[in-house]
Amino acid sequence: MEKNLTTGSVFGNIVRFSLPYLLSYFLQTLYGMADLFIIGQYEGVASTTAVSIGSQAMHMLTVMIVGLAMGATVTIGQAVGARDRRGAAGYIGNTTTLFLALSVVVTGVLLALARPIAAVMSTPAEAVPGTVAYLRICFLGVPLITAYNIIASIFRGLGDSKRPMYFIAIACAANIALDYLFMGALHMGPAGAALGTTLAQAVSVAVSLVVIRRERDGIALTRGDLRPQRAVMGRILRIGVPVALQDGLIQIAFLFITVIANRRGLTDAAAVGIVEKIISFLFLVPSSMLSTVSALGAQCIGAGKPRRALQTLWYAIAVAFGFGVLITIVIQFMAEPVVGLFTDSAAVAAAGGQYLRGYILDCCFAGLHFCFSGYFCAIGRSELSFLHNITAVVLVRVPGAYLMSKWFPTTLLPMGLATAAGSLLSVIICVIAFLVLRRRRRDMARTQELFSIGDVAQLFHLSVSSLRHYETIGLLTPEYTDPATGYRYYGPRQFEVLNTIRYLRALDMPLGQIRAFLRNRDVGRIEQLLREQKAAVVRKQAELQRVERKIDNRLRQLHDAQTAALGAICLVRSPACRIVWMSGALELHSFLDMEPSIRMLEHSQAEAVVFLGKVGVGLSAERLLAGAFAPYDRAFLVLDDEDAFDGDVTTLPETTCAAVCFRGSHPEAPAQYARLMDYLRAHALAPADFSREITMIDYGLTSDPEKFVTEIRIPVTEA
């Protein structure tokens, strides 16, 4: 699910991210048009009008939800870029909580306003019942619409634009099938169109939730992530609200222009309506660049790579502007034929061709300010996107269209140019805002000789997330944090602190102690800390030496086990050793039967028994003489010289033993005991104490029981 977009080819990432998003946008547009197309086949003008008006209202609502969800995409993207999975989980959880609550409230309000909305949109009387029915059913599905768009925004913030494409494709297919069922077979009219749309959204959401549940490498959420956090929700809304207002304002501007065109007569009204649909398809590319720059740029900003975010912006501008220039040139030669694909009226085609030739220039300019808007969102300055859009709409787009309509009543070309002029003003405002931000950053860096967080991370061989963590715990505060971009900058003062941190971390001093020292620097304090660290180092050295000796012991034991003459019985001198008895009689059927006793012995110890020493079992001399080789009388732990044990320890003296090594473990031991006792009788010897049976190569070293090696030693005395 999570994809890192801060490495590799910038242009390649743009292509891989934008193409699925482009297709998603296309499918979402097709999704809305399916209702109109299908109801036109089965119902009259009133029903078609009802669906047309209702879909316009739902489109405006959906656009605003998508804009609001941009806050989630950007904040999650920044967290992913910073490798802050917990932060990303917090943004995902709070996004879910915020939009769930919002969708419930909005649903209730919209249901109460369904009829007034139909009235505000000047719905013809014949179409009012169908429009109200369509809106009420669609409004009931607002939580589903919200859920899909939020899931899509989360995936895009994580760097994944493919899965949202799959989800909307499923919804589109389901919508078409349900439309034919409800409107074609059941003749439910506008209500059927709305029901198909709502149920299709439910299918898409269900599929997306199944995919999320099956993810194994995604970001795991906890209940705490769903708990509302004012700061987290505030940041999401600060980015998302301006974008939502901007998108809503654009839709309102479209409505104003539609009203202006309607007042010019039926021909011009039809021409403007057709061209708006054509433009909506052509704008898929610029719109995809906006989301691409937002998502990729946010990850780069979070990773402390502002230069890469800028590269993403320049590449996106090149793609969007290149597409705009190309399509503008093509349309100048093909405007009337393109409009003619949607109408049989030559007059409408001619008027639409005029409007399209002027309007198409907007594809060039809009592509530019869309890219800048995406960049502003990525750096957390989405209010700039709102500023340039509202300025262009209020000052140029709407009044320009009105004035051109009045001054040039015989042609629609100037009205189209007015829209493009509005976008040109947006571009100018974007460039000015961008240059101001850039100059502020350059001036600050030049006058204060500061370094970005990414540069500092490279200089000190740290990760960006480590520097952010130091800031979070109050260990290292940047010299300057740009309020406009959120960029962090560090100077010589922070370099000195980082050197101290690096020095003290090399001494293995915890971050909490380092923070305490930095807050109260004192020679005596650092001397005390250094003495404490020296003592800790000495203890660690002693511990490592002890471990080294124990490893040497194990190596000797392994060497002896692998070179032993298996099956040969001989007399050996066993050195004195310390043992710990384990209580209880034992009956061993497998090499695993010792494990419970070992764990019981280990329970009260600071060290693991398996590390303390080898575990063995034994039979008493009386049992050996009686030939009773099972079950064992005692189990014991052999301690190395370096081991400390919190319990009763028995010291066994140096003694002579009859010994044998054999392939196998405890279940194979009785036959070897029989051989040892035969050996003792043949040499006039007798058991002097309990036997000492130790598996030298066991399950801890190999999974093949055929490679086990066990040694038995019986202390002897003359018979």
C-alpha cells in the first residue's frame, strides 16, 4: 500500500502516479454521465432534466469533498515522506473520524434542503418531483461518497494511485448495470438512477475495505489513531478547506456562466453546455497534474527534499503546458467538427466552435496554475490556491463573461477568451506568490547561513526522521522554521549541539540524559556523567570478557563432541565443578522432555539457563548397580566458572570416571549404561556416585536427531 515516491526518476514517478489518477478522473466523469445517457433511453424530458439538475448538484458536492480530502492526501504524504509511520497512522485515523462525523451532519442538512436546492437551481415544475427524489436518495449516500473519496485520498497520500482507479472502475461498472436494472427493467425513473449511483458507491467502498483489510504491509491503525486530535484535524482542515472552497467557487462560476449563456438564447445555451462537457474531458490532464504534484510534493517535503518537490513541479508544468499548447493548436482547426459530435444543429456547432476556440486557451493557463496549486498544497499553503482562484473568478471570469456577452452579442468567442483570461490572472498570482516564497527562503538561508533539514541529515549521517524526533522530544530545536512552507533550518548553534549529541551517543548515553545535560550544562555534571558512562563501559567490558570465555567453553565442548571416539569406553579424570540440582524425578522419552524443567529453573534467574551452562541428568549408584536405567533420579545444571546463580550450588570434587560418547540422546542412553556397567564389572570397579549424562550436541544446535552426541560419565571406585 505504502509507496516511497521520494527516490528514483522524478518524471517516472509523475507518469506512474498520474496515469492511474487520470483514468480514475475519466471514469468518475463517465460515472456521472451514465445516468443521463441511460435515463434518456427509457424516460421522457422531465426525468432527464431531473437527473441532469440533480447530478449537477451532486457533482458540486463531490468536487468539494474531493477538495477537502486534499488535506488528508498532503498530511499523510508528508508523514510517509518523513518515514513517520505513526504520524501517518494518526492522520489516517483522524481523517476517518473527521469525515465520518462530517458526512453524517451533511447528510442530515442536505436531506432537509432537497426541495429548496431544486428551487434554487430553477428546476422546471415538471421535473421538480424527480429532482427531489433523485437528490434525497443521493444525499442518503453521502457517507458512501465521502468514504470512497477519503479512502482514495488516503491511498494517494501513501503514494498509491492505482487502487483508487480500480475502485472507481468497479463502481462505474456497477452503476451502469444497476441503471439498466432500475431504469430499464423496473422503470423507476430518477429515483432508480439515484439508487444505482448510491449502491454502486456502496460496492466500491466494500471492495476498498476488503483490500485494506487484506493488506499486510500497510500502516497499522490503533484505536488511539481514531481518537480526535485537535492539532491533527486542524492541520487537515487548514489544507483541505481552502481547496474545497476553491473547487466549490469554480462550480458556482460555471453556473453563473451557464445562466449568462441561457439568456442569449437556446442556440448559445446549447453550445456553451456542450463545450463545458468537452472542456471537462480535456481538463483531465491538468487536473491529474494538480493531484500528482500535491501527493509527490508532499512526500518530498516530508522527506526533507524541497528541491525534489520543485523538480516535480517543473516536470508537471512541462507536461500540463505541453498538453495545453498541443490541444489548443488542434482545436483551432477542428472546433466545429468536435462540437458537431454532440449535436445535429449546424448553428449550435458553429456557435460552440467559436466558444471552444477561445475557451481552449484556458487549457494552457489552467494547467500552469493547477500545478502551482498542487505545489502550494504540498507545502501546506493551500490558501494561496484559494486566493488566486477567487480573485480570478470575481475579478475576471464571471464579470468578463458577462461583459463579453453584452458587448459581443453575435459571437461566443470573447466569452471563451474571458474564461482563459481569468486563468491567466491566476497564473500571474501563482508566479508572484511562488517567487515571494522562494525569495524569502533564499534570503533567510543567505543572511543567516542556515541549512535545510535534508542537508543537515547528510552532514551528520542522520535520518530526517531522527532530526524530527530530536525536535519532538525537545533535544534539538531548529534555528528557524518557515511559517509559510514548514521547512526547518539549522545553523552553527545546532551543529554544536549535534556534535555534543553525537559524542554522548557514542558513549551510549540515553537521549533523556543528553537532554537533561543540554538544558543544564555544567562541567561537574558532564564529569559525573562521563564517570558513570566509564563505569558502565567497564562493566560491559567485563561482561563481554565473561561472554568470550563462555563462548570458548562452548567451542571446546563442540570440538570434543565432534572429535570424540563414539562408542569407546575409557577412564577419564573429571575436574571439580559446580552444579545446581533440579528437583523431581524425570522420565525422558525425547530430547524435548527436559524443556519444562529447564524453564522452571530459569524462571527466577537473571540469565537464561541455556546460557548459564549445560543441563544434565543422572542415576544414583544404587540404581546403576540394580540395572534400573530409567527413569532418571535427578537433573542438574553445570555452571561455568564465570556463572553466578541465585540459589543452592553444590561443588563436585575432582574424580575418576568411566566415560562413553554415543550418537543419540537420552532415549538411547539405557543401552550405553548397560555397556558401562559391564565395563566396570570387568575392571573390578563400582559406581561411586550418581552418573553425569549430558547431551553435547542437541536440538539447540541441529534439527537432525541423527547428529546428536551425548556423553555419560560414571564416577568409579574399586569394587
